[in-house]
Amino acid sequence: MWFLSTDRAELHFFPSPENVSDGYAALSHVWDKEEQSFQDVRKIQENCAKDGTNPRDFVSEKIRRCCALAEKHGYKWVWIDICCIDKTSSAELSEAINSMFRYYALARICYGYLPDVSSVEFSLEDVEKDRNSRKGYRHSRYRSFGRSIWFTRGWTLQELIAPRFFVFLSSSWKIIGTKADLAELMEWWCAIPAAVLRFQVRFTEFSIAQRMSWFGLRETTRPEDEAYCLLGLFDIHMPPLYGEGRNAFRRLQEEILKQSADTTLFAWSGHSRCLFAASPSDFVRDAGIEVVYTPPPPTQVLADTVHEAECWTFCLPCSHLVALVCGAIAPVTLRGVSPPEIRGGAMNDMTFAITPTGIRACIPIFTWRGEVFGDLHWSSPQGGRVFLRLELDPDSQASSSRRPSYRVGRPRLARSFFGGAYRTVRPPDGLPSWKEILIRHRPPLHRDPGQLPAHSATGPRLGSRQLSQCSSPLMPLFASPKLAFSNSFTILGSLTLRFEVPGFTLPGRPTPICPPSTFSR
């Protein structure tokens, strides 16, 4: 990888970041419309080598100021993504995207440059004082900092979490504070736990859904980067394919599913009936709802298998999960007794496999009042059990009747409201059983692979021509003034030809066609 020397802003190559013996600084920033690339800096370096001048005097202000600050803090090398990655090399770009989290994690210091924050109106004493105050960080003095564009970009998420020592800088390159000093303020603005920012807790100790929720409403210039900027948070490596659009995020979820047993990958809010989310923004916590992965110990089983009269507490659903909380809230243990009531498999045998027709899942499912639910070992931090609502998929393309096909039910998310109104119900209609089922993982395709999308019969007409004015072998078909049944044919999925054939009748409603007919495209 390439580094800039802080004294001259010259590019030097190192086999890996670990080979930089004295350590290095890194810059986290928002890209401007025009930035100096790897080739630009190399050209400046070559020109200055001819006349003996210092390249640092000719690079952009952002690069120059960053080099000067890092040199002032005693670092000989700095890594800046805009000019330290040769983006004309697909191999180097792919390596950089997959290693970005590690690059920032190994930096001795990372500077977070906020170009739209000229100064701040708060001190570290204010941050400490307002931590437990009634108004807290809603005070107007924090707005310019919290509303910086830096906090709205997707790539800056891993750049904030990865480095151990992170310093925020104003537009004049003045130090605002470290992320450790501002951890509570960061937690309030970004919903990232202060303990994670202070390295008191490893981010990997949080569920997949929780880590996804940290993305929040951030944005990326390219839709593919919504996935690529999250690779490091889930320790995933996959080749970038610019041009695939949001399919990149589905690929990321598929890779996570292959490598992690944490099923909260499916615990997100939204209106889709699929297991996979369309965007990391779908994981934004709704009204504080959190879902964590809590696999049971070998002796723990569902509460209803202990005794038929056990009462369950049910929360009326408000999204794609349904929360059912045992009346005692505490998990039920059978003290070494095996659970014969759970049919079809043993506990902890939950498996998932991606197929063209959906995700083949082996999970315990049960019914309540005729509705189907899956137990994916979810709970809320308060202790409530959370289950996945399922319903039969009418659009399934699966041909096997041995595995029933489901889609995620609606509404999507629900939670247990402790202290609120509950409806106490008897155990589920039937005993939970392990079953192998198919669950829709992406929107159904209504056309064959490679087929052009067809316009509907009533869709927009991009243009028309009078068939009477053009020569065509079909013209004799339109010469008769007789009324007949009309029909339309779709050619190549985009051309709709409407005509009548005298004396030829198709099932349907008779519609008179007055010549001349039209050719729609």
C-alpha cells in the first residue's frame, strides 16, 4: 500500500501497514467534487524531482494541512484514501476496499476532518455536565457539530469505529476533541454505544442487527458502497462489482449468513416480505426496538413445552416480528430433561442455505391462532422473546411440495411493552417442531433471466405510427372495416402490437377497432 511522507508529501510503497515501523496517521474526510488522485500526486512528485522543489507545497490544501499536522504530531507517514489508492488498478482498488477497516484500525492516530464546522460552542466540561441533564445534548450548542456532513456519509462509519485514537478537527484544522472525550455525544447523535467508541467493549459483541443499525440514515454516492463500506464491521471479504447496484448489499448479507450463526441478520424493519433487507438503513431502530441473538443452552426449550397451562404474554404486532414473552420473563430450563415434544430435530440444529427459490431454513416453527411463527433465538435486551412472523408465499417458484414456501408476514416489527397492556393467552395451537422450509429472500422475478421488462397493456405509449401509412405484411389484416375481437401481442418485451384478425375469435371481451389501427412502442 502507498503512504505519503509528511515532510514532502511523496508517495512511498510498503508491502503492508504493519511494515511501517514508526506507525502512521490516517485521514477520515468527506470527498470534495475535485480531489487530487494518486496520478495527480505522482505527477507533482515527478515534476518537483526535476526542479528540486518540495511537492508538499503544490498538493491540495487538504493534503498539505494533513501532512503538516501529522508531522507536527511526530509521524513520518500518513495515509489519505484519495491519493494513496491507485484507482486505475482494479486489483489495488479491490484490496483497498476489503482492507479499509484494517488500514484505519492500525493507524496510530486518525484525524476526522469536519469541513463544515468552523468552530464549536461547547467545551469538554459542557459535554460532561450535559450527560445527565434534562435537556442533554439537545442543546443548540451541539447542533453544528452533530449536523456535520461527515456524520451523514457511509464510509465514515468504519473510520470512526476502527481507530483506537481518533481526533475531530474543525474546518480550520483546530482540534475539537477525541472520540473518547465525545463518546456520549456520539452515542446520542449516531446511536453507537460509547463503550464501543472507547474500546471498552468490542464491537463484535453486538448483534448483526445492532451493528447494521449504526449505519443509520447515512448515504453513499454509489449504491454499491452501502455494502462495501460495511465489510470491516462484519469481517467480510468479497470482490467489489461496481454496476451491480443494491445487489451488493444482498451479496453482503449472503456472505454474513455463510459465516455467522447470528440470525438477527433478518431482524430489521420495513415493508418488504423478504428475509434480506434492501439497504442497511432498514435496520434503523424503530422507537428503540433492539433485537439480540440469544441461542439457548442445550437444556433450554420453549416455554410451552414445559407445561400446557404455562401462560405466554403476547404483544399485539406492529411490524414483521412478533414478540411473545413468557409470563415469568425468565427462560425455562428442564434440568437435563431432553425435549421430546420438539419434533424433527435437536436444539441448536438451526441451518440456512441460499437457493434460487429462497433460503432453505431448518428452524423450529409453531402456530398461534392460525398464524405461523419461527423461533430464530431472538430476544430484546429487556428479556422479551421475539419471533419471526411467516405466511405462505403465493409467488413461490419452488416446485417441491416437501418444503412449504413462506414469506415474511406483515406487519413487520413488534416488541414487548413491559408495564403496558398485555393479552395473556394459552400456549401455541400446536407443539413447536423443527421443519425445513423455504423463505423468500428477495423480491420475486416476474420475467425470465435476460428477458426485457414488459410494459403493461395500459402502460405509457412512447410513440405511435399509423399502420395505414406504412408498408407491412400485416397491412391486409387491417384493411377490413369489419368489427372483430381485438388481441395484442408483446414482441421482445417492449413492442406491443394491437391488431384484429377478421373471422378469428379469441376468448375475451369483444372490442370494436376503428381503422386506422396504431403501432405502439
